[in-house]
Amino acid sequence: MNLGRTRAVVLVGIEGALVDVEADSSMGLPTFLIVGLPDTACRQAADRIRAAAANSELRLPDRRFVVNLSPASLPKTGAALDLAIGVAVLVAARKLPGAVVADVVHIGELGLDGTVRPVPGVLPLVLAAARSGVRTVVVPAANVAEAQLVPGVQVYPAHTLGQLTALHEARAADRPPPEWSGPMPGAGPVLGVGRAVPEPTPTADLADVVGQDEARLALEVAAAGGHHVFLLGPPGAGKTMLAERLPSLLPPLSAAEALAVTSIQSILGALPPGVLVRRAPFVAPHHGASMAAVIGGGSGAVRPGLISQAHCGVLFLDEAPEFRPQVLQALRQPLESGTVVVARARASVRFPARFQLVMAANPCPCGKGHGKGRECSCSPRARREYPARLAGPLLDRVDVQLQVPAVSLAALGRGRGEASAVVAARVLAARAVQRERYAGAPWALNAALPGAVLRQGRWAPSAAVRVDLDRALERGTLTLRGYDRVLRLAQTLRDLAGGGPPTRDDIGQALTLRSPGTVAA
Amino acid sequence: MLPGMTKGGAPVDRRRQALGAYGERAAADYLHAQGLEILDRNWRRREGELDIVARDGDCLVVCEVKTRRSLAYGSPLESITWRKAARLRLLAGFWIQEHPDLTRATRSVRVDVVGVILPYGGGPQLSHLIGVLS
């Protein structure tokens, strides 16, 4: 039988789907046909494999090769299937033992000289293979460290096609795999399109922020309860500085979160080799960002957007009113569901996008409309409408809304504030309190607590405690939505102080985290 | 090779012709040894040339022979395109029209390709593709 089969994985969103690669060799004019919905890059594997095999002293016989990628309905994109197709064809051509490769997943791109080149997305691909019960994978040598992050899988490095053949022959004969004596690969996948995810510099510490005690508290509360934040203030007040320090307050990612975040960066080709991302990501797109860049998209393979890069981390929109209105409104669905569905003509893909939103805005387009606003050159209408661009459904979901005033000379004189590490410890404790309280519930943080549960649930504060809040509602200075938000923040404040139901003081403090006059809510 | 291309020419051309002729002879011997009955060789007309016409049982076989010195320019079989195979099939029709007596017993037609590699100072290596088009 002139049949070869092996396995591969293709990306669907950030998940991988197992693909069976079958190759048949038959009499006929020498052709190399790849069927099963390959895209152009995948179809061109035929030419790469023929050359790679010939240059690895594995010249393919002059026969007709038909390669099928099953399930045929799933679109196959990119060159990462090269290695699997090549191996299946070599088995069909009887240059490789078939039994030892049938259950092995092969990932990698082939060069014409037979070298196996790194590909993006190895971590999610290997993860998917492991979940489907595959025990052995072959990945490009440059991606080995990344693949080894997945537990329970035997990972073999592929340097060249020739070395891979020797490896499989050794496995078939139950010999130890031969040592690789050639040059070791350089750093992992480098794709021109892969934008490195900006990490906050390790020196970004909350202690650097001068004054702004209220904003510090707001950040601490936001970090502890997972609340979204809106900061309104003049240029130079330290809004950006504050936002950049939020990740330093967040607890390290859990194992599952770390795998998800690392997977996304792996797909984007922005991952240093073998690094599991442990810190919450911080993504700060420029306000010119397009819809596709923010929520994900692209022609052919759909790529995750910036909100998915910020999954389990912080998405910081500086100068938020300058963003395109459509882009801002597109954040609503992910804010609600934690995922984003990118639909294209050929496929619809779901990406994770559970991020903490931090928005910063100047009070007016010129930025000088604070205080008495004497130097402000904006028209009254512009001053009125500028922050209002954010109002509505988006700001409805932001619990902490704070005015950040310009720093006064008096604040400058006072010493440094608390360091990030001190605050992060309190945040960690508050999160533990929440985890214990919400064990078994579909939410884990106060920010996700539904309004009905806040007001009538098991953990709701008594009517006596809520008297200030009720009065504000009665007077109309607070909407019911605002009422819920204050309760949510009060709960987080209480959790930071050790847990239990919120007190009247907590509610009073929570009210200050919604400075009046920011934006009507 | 089309008629007209072969007239006169430099010694290089004549060497190539000799190589082609040698390859065709080797292929014919090989097919004969395989039990095929050779009916015609180098049959030409305006549309092209049939290198070998043979009979395999009740099947008429038109065979293209391609000879090369080495694999440096790829395998001889690689140079046969689908279009060329289709032209051979068309020529087979013309051949049948001209030889009704020889084809009365045949029931089908197929196109074969024989690739011959003749390295300097070595024997010919043949590879035979059966029925690339039928």
C-alpha cells in the first residue's frame, strides 16, 4: 500500500483542531496535489517539500502524490502543515516507516534546503493536540521550549527533514534518537506582523506617583474587584502613569490564564521562546486603532485583536474620546461576555477577551478646561460634548469614574506613597476573600456581580447601611445603575478591609470613587 | 521532436538526436520484453509525433519516450505535462484512423510514458508510467 498518514493541527481562533494528513502515491505523471481546503501558502507546500526532500537525499519518486487534509471542510492556512504533509508523502514514498508517525503530530515549515523553520502559534497547537489525546509531537527546534510548556506530551525537535527521518527510523527500531550536531536554532518565531506586547517597565511602581491619593485608592479597588476605570483629568495629572501601574497591582496569572495569554501571544508571533507569560498583560493602543486591529480580524486567517492581547490583563485607552466611536462601541459585547466573535465571510471565530478596561480622557479637546478653565480655547459646545462621547452604554459598565486633578505643590512636598508590592499584597488578600465567598458562583470578582444579587442576594448590605444611598436615589442624584455600582465598589472596599457585608463607611467611600460631575450616569 | 527542427544543425543537435533515438530503442526493447507488441515507431504528422505505438492485449498503447543524461534538469518524466499527454491521445486517434486493420482488435487506448536516464558511462535506467491518460 502506498499510503502515508500522520497528523497536524490547524488554528481555529486560538484553539487548535486536529487534522489527519493522508498521502497517496500512485502511477501517473509526476504531480503533487494537495486537497482539503488549503490556502495558497499551504498549497505551495508541494514545491517546498519536493525541493526539501531532494536536498535531504530523500528525492521523491516520479509518481503522482495526492495529499488529503481531513476534515476537508476546515480551511487550512499557512505553512505550518509543511512538515506533516512532507512526512506523510515520505511514508507514501516508502522513505519513512509508517507505523511510528501515524499518531504523531507534526508542526513546522520547510525550507528548500530541508531545514525546519519555526511557526507561530505552537503553544495553542500543541495544547490542542494534547487535549485530543495525542502523546507525541514534533515541532521546529526553535519552538521546542514553547511546546514543552504543555504537560503530558513527548516533544521531539525537528532541525531538518533528514534529521527527522533519522529520528523516526530510530523510534521504529526502538533506538534512542540520534543527537543533533548541527547549529542550534536562534530565537523563536519572528514574524514581521507580530507586534511585541508592550509590558510595563519593571520599574513602574505605584510609589512613583506623586499625590493622587484618591486615584491610588481607585486603582487598588479596581485591581481587587476587577472594576473598570475611567480617569478624567487635565494633561500632566498622571492619568497615564496611574494606568500603567495597574498591572503591577494585579495578582500573577493562574495556570489556565497564563496558558491562554501565552497562546494568544504565540499566535501573534510575539513570544520570546519558552516563556510562559505570568504577568497580566498591559495593552495601550493608539487612538487611531482600527476596528480590525482592536477586536481582531484580517483576511484569510483571522488574527486576535488588541482586546484579546489584553485578555486577563489591562486594556488602556488613553485619550479615550479620540477613539473612533464604532471602535469604542465594539468593546461593549466583549465587556459583557468576556469573548469576542469575529465573523468573516468564510469563518466566524471566537477569541477570549476578558480584559479590565481603563480609560483616560482630558476634560476638553485642548486639555486646559480644568479648574476655572481660563486658558481653555475650546468652544462651550466642544467642552460639553467631548467627554460625552464616552457616555452611554460603554461608560455604564465602568464602575470607577474618577476626576484626577492637577497635582498641587503641597502634594509634591509629601513623601513617596505606598509601593506596588504593598498594595498588591492587599489586593491578593481581597481576591482570596472574594474567591471564598463566590465559590460555586458563575462569577469570581465583585465587578461581575449582577445587580439583583447586589441588592437582594445573600451578601447584600442591610437597609440601615444603605440609607445614604437610598436617599441619593430618592433625590435623583443617583440612578439605579449608579446605585448598583456604588454597592459593588463598597463590597470591594470591604473585602480590602477583610471581608463581610459592606458598612455605611464603605458606601460613603465608594460614593467618592464616583466623583460627581465626571459624566452623567 | 517536430520535423523541421531536426534538419541540419550543429553537432550538439545531432548528439541530442542520437541520444533520443537511443532512448527510444531502449524503451521499445523494454516494452517488447514486457510483452507488448510494437506496432509503429516515430510516426509523424503535422500535429506531432508518436514515439512508439504498441499493443497490450486489446489495448492500444501510445508511448512517449523522454531521454536525459542526468537529473540535473529534473526527471525526464517531469517534463511530460498533462497537455502533452492530451496531445498524444489526440494523435492516437489519427493513428487509429490511418491503421484500421491493426486496430480492429483493440478496445481501448492508453498513453504511457517511458523516462530513460542514460548517464555517461553507465547503462540506461528506465522508468515506465502506465496509463497517465486513458
